[in-house]
Amino acid sequence: MVWVRSEYAGELAVLSTWVAALLPWNVFYGAVSGGSVLFVRFPLFQIRYAFGLPFVRATSVSSSVSAYLLQSGTSVQIAYAAWLVGAGVYLVALGVSVYYYREEERAESWAADPVDLLGGLLVVSALSFLVASALFPERFFGVDFGVGGGFPGVSLPVGAVLQLVLGGVLLRAERVS
């Protein structure tokens, strides 16, 4: 079954890649030390918001690289490394999509179909994000898998799942040469 008409596959590939930048691949909400925290992780950065603590409200934004460096030597470094790999692959996809958008005729002449290339990059990136979600010491879909003990709360890999679906749709698009 084909979900995308051949003549629209290129546009969908570019749009899917750009939409993936706006989707948080992981959202975590939980209780920590008398307060609550919310982590919203996008492919290239995260927003952390702590609230409810006595007299404390804190918001911070950090890149995937700085988040990884901050966790160096901790038990969650491997989760942040998986995120960093996914962010790197996604950054390549973003670069390919911008080039494809600006130079469609040249990109269409590549040995690899740019739609398949973007679909594959989105799938690999999404899988890295899903691995990172499973490795974070948070409860994944509300279930503690015993990795790192688990913080009370819920971690949902919303954007990672949607990105995986978008990549899969692109890989299934039939192209007319």
C-alpha cells in the first residue's frame, strides 16, 4: 500500500524533516524533592522546567551537546550519548532537506533517492531517540524498567514515535524515475 503519491514525495520528505525539528522526541514529567520537573527534549536541545519547590522556579535550555557534556561520568551518560547520536543523524537529515528544497533538480540526480535518504535518516535518528528514552532513568510510559532506578513520573517518546512513522512513510513512497 502506497501512502504518498510519487509527485508529492519530495515535498513530504522535506516537510517531514522540518516538522521533526518541532516535535519533542521525549517529554518527561515527574516529582523530585518536593517539587515537579518537566523535561521537553527536541532533537537538538532540551527545555527543563522545575516548579513547586519552595521559592524556586527554574527554567533552562541546553543543547544536546551541552546536556551530554554535563552528564559526563554519570550513570545516564549513555542515554545522553544515544541522544547525541540521534541529534547528529537528524542534523545531517536537516542539511539534506535544506539542500533538497533549494536544489531539487541536483538532488534528484543523486545516486540515492533523496526521499529514501531522508526517510532512512529520520528512522535512524528516531531509533536513537527511542534507545535514549529507554536508557533514561525515568519511567518509560509510566513503567520502571529498572534502568537507573527510575524517577517517579512519566516519560513519553511522542516525537520519536511520530518521526519513526514519518520516516517509514517516506521509505514506502514509490517514486517514478
